[in-house]
Amino acid sequence: MKLRLTPLNFATAFLMVVAVYSWIYGVQISGTHFKTMSTAVGWIFILFAVVVSFMDIMFRNFFPATKKLWIVELSFITLAAIIFLLVK
């Protein structure tokens, strides 16, 4: 199996780091510290990481060339960020 680094691999790693960080230090929303919510937020980030990892596997099956895979995954990340900002 050929190991390829892709943008969604980095996104999965980032989400895992954020999950562990929220478990260790807790979450803070609008200046109020919520220690009891840190577990729920951590599990949400783990769920996001699993979904992003699954998307990476699907994109790898559809686009075998690494250059096209990078373009598609960066486009996916950009589209997801734009949709997030529009909904926010």
C-alpha cells in the first residue's frame, strides 16, 4: 500500500489534536469555562475526524493520481469552509 499525504490527512490529524486538547484543557465559550462540556466537544471532534478520514478514503478511490487528489481535496475543504461561513 502506497502512503500518500493529502490535505484531508492533515485535517484529520488537526481534528484529533483539537479533540485531545478539549479533553485536557476543557472548552471556553464567550469567556465562560465549561468543564463538563469538554467530553462532548471532544467526541464531536472525533466524529468529525472519522468522517473526514472516510471522505479521504472515498476521494482516494475516485482519483488515483496524487495531483488531482490534492486539487479535489483542497477544493472540498474550501467549499466546506465557505458553506460553514455562509451558515454562520
